Amino acid sequence: MSPPSLIDVHPNLAGTAPVALSYELFPPRSAAAAETLWTTIRELEATEPDYVSVTYGASGSNRDTAVDLINRLLTETTLRPLAHLTCVGNTPTELAEIIGELLDHGVRGILALRGDLPQDGQPATGSLRYAQDLIELIRRVELRRSALLCAGKIAVGVAAYPTRHPESPSEGHDVEVLLAKQRSGADFAITQVFFHASEYAGLVSRARRAGVTIPIIPGVMPLTSLRRLKRLGELAGVEPSRELIERLGAAETEGERRRIGVAATVDLANAALDAGAPGIHLYTFNEHAHALDVLDKLNLPRPSKALHRIKSAVRQEFAH
Ligand code: FAD
């Protein structure tokens, strides 16, 4: 038996790492939506998340608004964007161009996705077929720009599925795909929405058994809107909890519905954390109120950048 590694036993490395916090936003579809989105962004910024992810249309339909939003996040806020990118509707040349554009703007995190297939179920002619192909393309673009990326390589994230992906033959196949994405260069995964913590815990244990070592961050939506729960359940092929649907439906006021939904979300996120989740990714639907209610009750152990800012301000004050 080999002796324990010095790194494993070093006292300064003992203890738990802080829990990661991130939010998902989508590019606004109108000027009015942009205005409310910016109120949301400012509210979320105050909670000092590790990053905010920005979604991308399946065929690159909203490329300009997505890039604009990312650019503004980089230049007008302290937030670090994680750019979603889908490959199903674009050729490798087009994708290499957009990856280059994102890097030029200062993006250092990309969530590599396939995107949903068009109606006929076939990827567009000449487009990449799987998210795995996109990861490999990102890594090739990165290699060509190694010298420019000395102070921060690209972090590549991927999607993971606590319940079977609708096109997949089995949950076991989903884990094989996740392992293949890791081998191609994925650094972390964010999960599809789920409504039972056992589904997240099951994914993590299947993935670890198969050799997946990257962090698998649970994607959690505020469970406060009955309409959204049902719609998302249908879109993602995930069955929401019947009991929660009934309780939300029976609520007599909006306030009561919000309390029930927030409590259910907090329970779900806490159960995922108990199952070893390294962070929480909140699907905000571009609204901050319910996401912040959830965050407030979760009480996550988070490093405070505010403290660093105060210390640095005090140091500067004494330097003068
Ligand atoms: P893949 O990993 O390529 O998998 C797609 C299907 O192909 C699966 O059934 C898989 O089992 C199968 N498969 C994969 N590789 C292989 C292989 N080598 N051989 C055989 N079968 C294979 N969609 C958007 O349009 N825009 C977004 O911004 C967006 N953001 C998302 C964020 C998160 C966190 C998640 C979980 C999903 C997001 N989606 C988004 C939805 C996503 O695009 C769909 O779920 C899509 O159907 C699959 O994408 P994927 O990246 O998982 O694809």
C-alpha cells in the first residue's frame, strides 16, 4: 500500500470547499424585457455569484442578442459570464468563428451543448452532431490561441441528466455520454432540472461508478410557478412531483404559492447538497425575486468578496 499523499493530509487543505453559486439568464426578446432583465442582473450581482450562464438558441437564432448580453455583462458588471453554445445548427467553421468572437470579448467559460434537434429530428447538413464534437472544437480553437490564454484557459461545461434524456435509450447510456464528454475535455457539468433529490444523487453515483470525476452541479429551478413547472416538465421530459403540483394548485393566494414553492425548492437544493453537490445553479427565468428568496433560506457557505474589498480599501487608505 502506498503512503497517503502529502497533499491529502496537509492540514490547510482539510475541510470543505465553499459551495459554488451561479444563475442562468436568457437573452431578452424585447427592449422592455431587457430593462427588467437589467434590474434582475443588478439584484443578482449583489449576491456575488461565481458566474452567470447565458443561454443560446438551438440554431444560433439569437446569436447577436446573446453576444450583446455577454459583452455587457463583461464590461458593465462584476459578473463572470458562462456562454452557452449549441452546435446542432452550425458548421464547424461558423462555430469556430463564434468561439473566437466570445474569446475576443473576454469569455473564459463555455457550456458546450448540442441543442434541441429541428422538427424533422435531424441535425442540419454539415453541422456537428453531438455536444462532444463541440467540446473537441472548442479545445482545438483554444490550442490555436494558447499564447493569448496564458492567464486563463477555457472552462468547458456540459449538460448532464438526472433522469433519462428523451432521446437516450437508458440512464446508463447518458452516463457513458457524460464520460465521453469528460474524456473530450469537459471540466464540469450542470444538470437538467429535476424534481426529486434522489434523481440527482442517482446520477452522481452512476457517474462516479463509471469514472466521471468532474463536478456535477445541480440545476435547480424555483418551484413557484405551476404553469412553468408543467411546461418545463413536458419540454425536458421530466415529471414534476404530483404532490407539489397539488399543493401549489390549492394555494389560495400568490403569497402562499410563493411560500410553498420556495420551501420546496430549498428542500430540494438542501437534499442535493446533502448528496454532495458542489454548488447550486439557479434557473432564474430572468426573474430575481423567487431566486433570491431561495438563496436567502439556503444560507450557503460562501466566500465573501465584500470582505476582500473592504480590506483592500483600508490598505489603500493607510497607504496614502
Ligand atoms: P448531447 O450530449 O450531444 O446528447 C444528445 C443526445 O445524443 C442524447 O440522447 C445522448 O444520449 C446522445 N449522444 C450523445 N453523444 C452520443 C454519441 N457519441 N453516440 C451516441 N449517442 C450520443 N438548449 C439550447 O438550445 N440552448 C441552451 O442554452 C441550452 N442550455 C442548457 C443548459 C443545461 C444545463 C441543460 C441541461 C440543457 C440545456 N439545453 C439548451 C438543452 C439541450 O440542448 C438539450 O437537452 C439537447 O437535447 C441535448 O443537448 P446535450 O448537450 O446534452 O447533447
